[in-house]
Amino acid sequence: MAELVFFSGTMDCGKSTLALQMDHNHAARGRVGLIFTKMDRAGTNVLSSRLGLSTGALEVHDDLDLWDAVVERATAGQRIDYLVCDEAQFYSTTQIEQLARIVDEMEVDVFAFGITADFRTELFPGSKRLIELADRVQVLQVEALCWCGRRGTTNARIVDGVMVVEGDQVVVGDTNPTVDSVEPGVVEYEVLCRRHYMRRMTAHAARAAALSPEVLPFDLEVCALPPRPITQSE
């Protein structure tokens, strides 16, 4: 019985690597599938992992109707047993609903991979709809790590070395200068644990604040010491 499965996690937890492995495993058993992706780090029409592996893929544009795309190929005689959909957080809610329809009406397995929440810790629309509709939601077991060594839970956005919590939900690569900015910002992303996300403490900020390479920063304003108890002598 076909399923809609959502594999979720932060950056660097191996989502795209698993997507490639999933395609390989199913193809090795004689199944035939299609690979979709959107705004992959390596460019258009490609699914790539940070390990250097990649394969060709169909780019999911905003106006692409996934139901029509699959039905058209099936009507032309192409066998389709499964879909691998990477970067699914960027898909529209309508496109996620189209994937669910493909599962239910065509008996095609859909394996979707994506980040759950954005740099503001808010759900991406595509991820939210997947959580609502998926037969199964699986959090990847390969944990991305914060700079402190704890489990990374949040994707922080860093502009010119400073963590930000406001802005457009989707920003890929460098940004152009706007009316409100003096100069263009260099945009990067970093996985942080909840503690350091809440403290706005990135790896760069931690290094700058450390007393030595072996000493971790300790922010007394953020994590203040308890008041000293008053002794009887006082």
C-alpha cells in the first residue's frame, strides 16, 4: 500500500544523502521513480548532498502541478512506482496536497525530505502541510550538532556574521541591498542547539567571546548567577 512519508530534520542531518540512498535502494529492486527538488545548493535540476553525491532531478517551480506532471508521464506509458521529493519545505501547500493525491489515487509511494522549521523556528508551509497529511513523519537519526556539541535543533540565519531573527522566510545565497540596509549582507546558516539559539550565540560569537580556545563563553546576563544567600553573621 502506497505511503506519503516525510523525513525531517535540521540542516546537516543527511536528508539529501538519505534521499539519494532511498532512490538507489528502490531502483536496485527494479522499481522506477522520479526525483523532484527545489532550490538545491548545487543549482537547478539536481539533487545533491554535502558528501559530494548528486543526481539529476526535476525542478519544482512555483507553478508546477505535480499531479499533472506525474499523470502526464504515466499516461504516456512511463512506469512510476515512487517519487523522491527533496527540499520539500519549499513546496507550496497545494503541491503537498497534490503529492497526497498521487499516493491515494495512483498508489505511488512518495518520500519527501525537508527542513521542518525556518530560522525563526516557524514551520515552513510545505513542512506544516506534510506533517498534517503524511502517513508517517520520521525525524532523521543522524543528529546535526551545535558548535557546543549538543544536538542541533534550529537553523539560524547569520547576516554579515550576526544572527538575525527577522526577514523573508526563504533566502538562498547573498541578498541584494535594500532601502533599510547600508550594504549587501552575506547570508549564511548555522545549526544551533535551543540554548544557543535563544542566546543568539553562534560559533563566531562564541569564538569572539571566549577567553581562550579552551574556554567556552559564559554570558552572565543571559544566565545570571543566583543571589548569594545571606548568612547569620551578616
